[in-house]
Amino acid sequence: MPLAVASLAFLAAYALQVLARGLPEAALDLCLAVTLAAWALFAVDYAVRWRLSGQRLRFVRKHVLDTVVLLLPLLRPLRVVKVYEAVLRRHGRPRLALYARVIAYSGLSTLLLGFAGALAVYQQERDAPGTTMPTFGDAVWWACATLTTVGYGDVTPVTPLGRLIAVGVMMIGLALLAAVTGTFASWLLQVFSREGDERPPGI
């Protein structure tokens, strides 16, 4: 729970810095302090888990996603992919409620990552020459089209860093789409198998 609150605080502080132009210097300093405090909490969590594992460099290799999330805290919702993998590795058949929780968390993670991606790309593109994202609404539209792998092409990043962010959003969209559709398909299969088990013998 503390890490979840820290994640939301990090995202809110970053959003204020990007969207609320003309903020007083004190407000900007507060946003920066919240961002750094949340980042420090993420680093402490990672360091404690690394220390308790006793694996040293092997821990980093086995937890690449956690390392990436530490370097780029806006990607913390991507941890839902690990939840999905844990469901797949479970022995026996997970409860339907667990599938529903993974699907719900995946949907929420998609929304948060879409918002974070829109913020990041808008910060780079809004003042660039020849930009197609002069407003945050344009950035949100671009994030929706990119995360869903539709890619209309009417709004595209023009800066090198904006395009790098776009590549990341594309990869994230594919990962989350696979997690959601895979979990939903597994849930449907389990529902149908349970219905088959409840049929009378001989049918």
C-alpha cells in the first residue's frame, strides 16, 4: 500500500509539473520534492529486496522489469505483467476471482500508463517546431491510438526523445494487451471447463 500511494503521488506531482504552467516556484519545489521522495522509496524497496535475496547481480538479471521500473518509475503499472505470469505458473486452476482481479488491474494499469505516456510525450512535443501535439488532448489521443496498436498516424511525435518514448509505449501496449487478452481467454476456458464438469454423466 505505501508503494501504491507513492506511485500515485509520483504521477500526480509529475502531471502538475507538466500540465500546470505558471505554478509558483514554491509549488514546483513541492512537486519536485514529492517526486524525489517517491523515487527514493522505490529505491529503498528495491535495495531491501535485493539485499534479502542474497543473489547480488543475479537478482538484477532475474528482475529486469523491476530494475527498469526503478529507473523509470512511470512504468510501475507494468508490474501487472509479473502478476499475470504468476497466475500462469500456479499449480492447479486459479480461482475465477483471481482472473477477474488480474483483468481489472491490467485495465487500470493501461489507463495509468496511457496517462503517463501522454504526459511524457507531451512534455517533449508541445513546443517543438512542426509539432502535432500542441495540446495535452492531442497527446492523450496519440497515447490511446498507440497503446491499442491502432496507430492512425494523424498525431505523431517529431522529436527524437518523443519518438523514443513512442517506441516504449508501443512495446508496453503489446505487453498489456497480451496480459489482458491472455487472462481473459484463460478465464473463459476455465468457465467453460467448469460448466462441462457440472453436466450429468454421459452427456
